[in-house]
Amino acid sequence: MSELIRVKPTQDGTYTVYRGSLALVSGLTRLQAERYEASIAYRQRVASPLVGA
């Protein structure tokens, strides 16, 4: 199972994308952070196809 990917706001009004406790990228707008999060989730789904499908 992969680590949780999440977007969190910062005090300066930007957003940071985390995988588990590791910050992947920071200083993004909310839209940029959500797109980055979605691209990571998509790549994880493509990289690990369903077992027995």
C-alpha cells in the first residue's frame, strides 16, 4: 500500500503536497497543488495494476 498523498495550506497562503511525512513540493497555488496531487495518484494507479484483473 502506498503512502497517503495530501495537500495542506501553509501560513503564507501557498500549498504544500506531502507523501506520508515527506514534503514533495511547496509554494504552490491550490490549483497547482491539486493538479500535482492528482498526477501522482494517477501515476500510482498506472504503475500498480489491479491484481487478478
